[in-house]
Amino acid sequence: MTYLTVDAGTSSTKVCLFRQDGSLWLSRSVSYPVDRPQPGWAEQDPRAWWQAASALCRALLVEAGNPPVRAVSLSGQAPLCVPLDRHGQPLRPAILWLDRRAAPQARWLQEHLGVEEAVHLSGNVLDPYFGGVKWLWFRREEPELYARTWKIAQAQTYLAWHLTGKAITDPSHAGMCSPCFNPQTRQWDERICELMELDAERLPEIHASTEIIGEVTRRAAAETGLKAGTPVVCGGGDFACACLGAGALNPGQGALMLGTAGNLLVPALERTDPRLINTLHVTGERLSMGGVLAGEVITWVRGLFGNPSLETLEAEAARVPPGAEGLLFLPYLMGERTPVWDAQARGVYFGISSLHNRGHFYRAALEGVAFAFREITSIFTALGRPLHEVIILDGGARSPLWRQVFADVLGLPVRWRPTSPGTSHGAAFLAALAMADASTRDALQHWLEPTLDVFPNQEAQPTYAGRFAVYRQLYGRLKDLF
Ligand SMILES: Nc1ncnc2c1ncn2[C@@H]1O[C@H](COP(=O)(O)OP(=O)(O)O)[C@@H](O)[C@H]1O
Ligand SMILES: O=C(CO)[C@@H](O)[C@H](O)COP(=O)(O)O
């Protein structure tokens, strides 16, 4: 028996096949672009997710010799605006989590709902990043399309619809759709939807992440090679599945997910803080995270230099000393979320001199993302939950230099599981829980391989402390100029 996972990420869709003991059997992905029709906008064709998912399922099942699949589990990027018509067809390109076009709608909500009330009700500030704010842009700016909308989906909803014909989501996704979700009732907040003149009927049903939401239909079976009737498990946001898949279960542990986005995730905080993103975990408890731009920064810097290989860039950056000889990078290429919540902010290379070469620019980019996370670790410390270690996972975690930079900048051990598929591992474990093959979260420990660890290099600490002090001041001094 196997579990099959589908993860619709920002840069690619990944399909993985796991054995029932949790070990990875096969994993494949198909990449697609992010479209940027205007500055600050980011869109994607949702059909690319299903085309990739169905083709990968077929290929993987053939490659594995068509093993029985016990359940399929889903994860995806969020929060998005993906309006679907009655036939499940996308009415426009998906508005991605990266997209900050809804700044005027965030301002309208600040005036008519108020930030304090939004934080009180949903745990989160009012920013164009959040799903509900994006939905308000859609309803106001594209009323004809809104009138034809059956459901406003997430990537997970869209995959689930193709597999089962049902439009669902889960609390980890819904919590990112502030201010339209109430974490107390774990349902859409109808009062706020009414204020926004948004019809709550057009939102997907919320199910627990470990719930079986349906079965693979005959049509989906023909498209994917899965057997009709295979159970489909709800799953969760890629960030929440990453936190589970990292095995970050104990106080003092944080999961550092490095996809296009970077998320530093901590479950079960006693109190939330609006500088962070606050949602619910796939396990049902609270989940708080710092969210910054990560892999997108790498893709961008590579592109600037004509797309040399990551190995070449990494080797050049490794020859540059910690602190990049005075070159500092603010990674706010698409505005920034935590902790500054500023859609207008932009990236900055600061302190450029004629000494600096490509290796310096690459190293400064790696260090800039790590500094952004050091701001987040200091918030967790202030909340009484200091981190003692981070477990790093997903695309960017494959970089040995970045793992060392994180250890040095955060001053924490950085642990990594080389063969774990990160986010998808968490989604697969949700399938095991849903099928009652695992009964408690502790069973996850048996699924996870030992970590490969890096520790802070003491010699780098004074340099990074000094550079972080400058990093912290930079945004404050520049923010009125963006
Ligand atoms: N060796 C590496 N060093 C740094 N970044 C990397 C490396 N390998 C992949 N990445 C980054 O990881 C991201 C892809 O990770 P992935 O987990 O697949 O993301 P997503 O879920 O957003 O599709 C890309 O943005 C890429 O730049
Ligand atoms: O916005 C968030 C949460 O901070 C992201 O986790 C998105 O869900 C995108 O994830 P990736 O596609 O980068 O993995």
C-alpha cells in the first residue's frame, strides 16, 4: 500500500509516492512560471496545476508498477483568489499569495472594519497578502466574473474539485483568508463577509485536514491512472504540511520552510502576535509564522546574472567572508509581509563598492533572507517561545551554504533531512492519520530519518550581530521613500 501526495507550489507541482512506513518511494515535479502583468501583481494559470498533477500521477504510477494507493492527500500554496464557475473552470488567472494589488481594499477594510477589530476576530492585520482582502479586490474590480463565480478556491480546492468533484478547504488555508475566517468558530465569518458584500456561499466548505473529503471519480481516474474510489484526504496549506513534515512538535523547535516563500513556523503559541501570520495548524492547534520572500530571491539574483548554475553561484559566494564585505540586502522584492507588513517596500542592495562581484551579491542575498528570519526569531523570543533549533526543509534547504548562513545568523543549530520531501511528507502523514494507519502525532517520529546538522560558527557571530543591527535600521530609514 502507498500514499500519494499532490502539492501545488508556486514554482512547481510535485507528486510523491510514499510507502506505508512513511519512506519516500518516488517523487517528480513539473515547473511553471509566475506571470507578472504589473508591478506588485503575481498570477498563475490554475490549469497548470491540474495538468501537472494528472500527468505526474500517471507517470509515477506506471513507473512504480501500479501499486495500490491507500489514499491521496493534498497541499498547496496559499492564500489565493481562484474563482471557479459551476463547472469548476477558472474564470481568470489565480491571484497568488505574492500579489499585493489589493492595497486599496486593505485600506477600505482598515477604515470600515478597523485593524484592531480584524486582529481581535481573525488574529491577523489587514494586508493585501491575505485571502479575504484579495477576494474583495476581485468582487469590486471584476463584478461580471464575480457574478459567474461558483466558488472562490485555493490551489488545494482546485485539485480536490478535479479529483472528487467537491469544493473544499481546511482551517490552515481558511486562516490565511483573513478577515473572512473566524478561528474561534473555525468557520467563515458571515458578518465580515456581509460587510464586504461577499457571499459566504461562494466559499469552499471547511473540513479538517485529516478528513476524507471524497473519492477519486471515474473521470479523475481516467486522467490520473488512480483507481476510481480511492479516498482523497483534505490535507492543508503547504506551510502547515511543511511544519508537520519537519517534525517540529516540541516547544523550542521551529520549521524553516524554504520554497518560493520562506516561512518560519511555530505551532501552539499561547498568544498570537499580529506582526506574524496566524492561522490554524493541520493538527488543529494554533500555527504562527514569519513569512518572507526566500527562493524567489534566489531565482531573481540568478536571473540578473544570466542564470548561472546554483553550484557556481554557491561556490563563488562561499569564497566571500560572512557579512559579504559590507554588502547588505533587504529582500523585499514584492513588498514584505512579516514583520513590516508593507506592500510598497522594495528590495535594496546597500553598501555596494567596486570590490563587490557576483559572489558578494549572491552571498548578500542569502544573508538578507536569513536576517529577515532573525527578526522573526526575536519575535518568538519576545512571545516567550525562544527557539532552540530550526528544522529546515524544501527547495532552498538543499543549499549547504544557506544552511550554514542560517545557523550563523540565527545563532541556532539548523537540522535538515536530506531525503525528506518536506511539505509532502507532512501531507502523506495526514493521509496516514485519516486512514487510521497512525493514531497519534508521535508516530511521525518513525517516519523521519535522522537529521544532518550544522551549528553556528562562533567566529562569524560578531560580524553578523553588527550587520543585523544595520539591517534592522535600513527599512526604518527607507520606508517613507519607497
Ligand atoms: N540549491 C539551492 N539553493 C538555493 N535555493 C534553491 C536551491 N534549490 C532550490 N532553490 C529554491 O527553492 C525554490 C523552490 O523550492 P520549492 O520547495 O519547490 O518551492 P515552491 O513550493 O515554491 O514551488 C526556488 O525558488 C529555488 O530558487
Ligand atoms: O504564503 C505562504 C505562507 O507564508 C506560502 O507558504 C505560500 O503557500 C507559498 O508557498 P511555496 O509555494 O513557496 O512553497
